[in-house]
Amino acid sequence: MVIRRGIILTKIFIHRSSHLLEIDCNCPFDKEKIELKASCLEQDVESNGLHFKWSSSSTAFYDTESDNIGKCSNCGCWTTDVNRDGAISDVSRGAIVADVLYCDLCIPKNHPLAF
């Protein structure tokens, strides 16, 4: 244990994860039911003697017709065009190249966003 200026110092490990649910526009939509199911993912977890404590969560609903979100044309993961207004930080960064949306892993190698 390290004490500095009367404060016990600890190391904190933060792990963020997102759970994405695709909803068919033709199916009935029950926001409360979805949020109740999502709250089950927020339980504290004990694993190998480590206690992972839930810290915070947020829920966002996006519309592919009006929001800056779409599927990568190559791999199908959800991504956002970082060159347009309203880029969404909850999904993979991507960009449109020659009228085609790519995520940052699939974008052509000569693009500035490519790894």
C-alpha cells in the first residue's frame, strides 16, 4: 500500500465495452424491454479473485436513415464516417472512399485512416 499526503493510492483498471443490438424496423420496438435486458449486463463480476464493479452505462438509439452510422461494405461491422458531421464514438471509426463506407480496418491502405 502506498500512502501519499494521507491518501491511499490505488491503481484503477477501466475496461469499456459496448453491446450492440440490431433491431429490425418491421418488428415491434419496446425500448423499456431492451433497456431492462441491457441492465443485466451491468452486474458486478467476480473472476479469479478479481472484483469487477459496474461503474456506468449509457444507451443510445441510432437510425441508419438519419444518423452517421452504417455497416462497413467489406466486413459488415458498424462504423461511422469520421469526415462527416455527427460522427458516433460508440462504433468503429470509418470513412467513405469512392462512395463506399469502410471501417478503419477495411479502408484502403493508402487512406489516412488506415492502419
